[in-house]
Amino acid sequence: MVGQTLKKQEGFTFLEPNLEELVKIIELSKEVFQIIEYYKKIVKEALPNSKITLIGSFAIPMCGKEEFDLLVEIDDIKRAQELIQEKGAGRFGIGPIVDGEGYCRSKKRYGIICELHILPKRHKKIKKYLDLIHKLKSNHSIRRKYEEFKRSLDGVTEEVYKAKKEKFLKENELI
């Protein structure tokens, strides 16, 4: 599996990003949007009582990594992860639960990865994710600057990408 490491923990299989993998920046296209909608449908079928929101670059919309993020609001994170793995027809592996946020990550399909950020309703991180999207949507100048910056990261390792992205967001008071 390119770009991911398969791990087992507590009887579940999950995928971790490979920090040495080179990042590829892509544009949001009709095809990418269709893939996002496809994965949203899979998650909604597995978790019918959840609220699902596209977050990250493609929510702005702007270019981004070959990966998109879905925020899944539901009360029982661990059970949500189990249901995603059971009902997701092998599309997702379970990730860790860190600071009250659960993760699930798809295998790379259709040239893109789907990462789920599973949070209990009203968790403080939900506001953080949505505030970032609002700031970028409402400030075209910073959005263009951020998009230009993201394009400059095409070809760097995942580890470098994460570090530079966090630095940019802090320096520009986006987080």
C-alpha cells in the first residue's frame, strides 16, 4: 500500500500515513468531488445518526494533497470506528483516538485517500476546524496566499509538509 503503513491494535487494523512519502498537490475537480460524495455516502450508511462535513482544503475550495478530510460528529467514537470498519466494506482502517478525536483512514483509491476525524458533538476541535474554513473562505487574499504556499509543497515528504503547513497556519494566525 503506497503511502501508508498497516498496523494492528486491539483487534483492529488501521492505516498510518508514511511520513517519508512524497506529497502530491492536486486541484479540486468534478471527479474528486464525486469521490468525496461517494465516501460521504459510505460513512452516512455506516453511521446514519452522524453529521458529516467536508473539512480541509477541498472545503474552501482550493488545491490540496491527494487526501480529503471528513469531520464526523457522533457521540460514541470507538463504536463509530468499529461500525466504519465493519460496514465500510474494507475501505477504512481504524486509527488512534487522540485527545478525544478518533481517526479512520481509507486505502488510496481512485488516486485519493479519505481521512475521517470522528469527534463527539460539541467537541472544541469542531469549532477549530470550522473556524479555519471560515477564515479562508472569507479572506480571499490569505486563501490565495495559502493555496500558493500549498502548491509550493508539491513533492516534499509528508513530514516536511505537516511541519511547514503548521508553521504557515500559525504565522498567518489561522490557528
